[in-house]
Amino acid sequence: MEAASEEAASLTAASEEAASEDAASEEAASEDAASEEAASLEAASEEAASETAVVLAEAASEVEEAAVEAEPPQAVMPAARARATTAMQIFLSFISMISLVFL
């Protein structure tokens, strides 16, 4: 009887040791997979960042070109300023007339 219980105890200890070894190997495999996944995600994010930088540089150059093309000649600026000043004066006089009517 005593031999059987010793054998059962040794089998239980061996199965626990095998289970802990299996758990350790599964944990190591999962850590390896996680590190590989992290490395691939990092590489993908670096690639996306470089692509984004290229797209942003292209967009900035297009905006700069459009701004240069859309800039009005200097002769137009005084006329536009005069029209804006006149419009502002008309607007302010209209507002003052309305406020006088309601007071």
C-alpha cells in the first residue's frame, strides 16, 4: 500500500512538473509571438509614418503652388482695399441708423 501511494505521489509530482513545463513553454511561445507581432506593428507604423510624411510634403507643396498662383497682383490691392473700406462705412452707417430708430 505504501509503495502504491509513493508511486501515486511520484506520478502526481511528475504530472505537475510536466504541466508546469508545458505552461512555461506555452508562455515562452506566447512571448515570442507577442514580440514578433510588436516588431511587425512597429515596422508597419514606421512605414505608415514615412508614407504620411511624403503625402504631407506633397500636399504642402501643392498648397504653396496654389497660394502663389492665387495671389492677386499688387495693382488690384488698393482697389480692393478701397471697396472694403466703403462697404465697411456703409455697414456702420446702416447699423447706426437702425440703432437710432430703436432708441
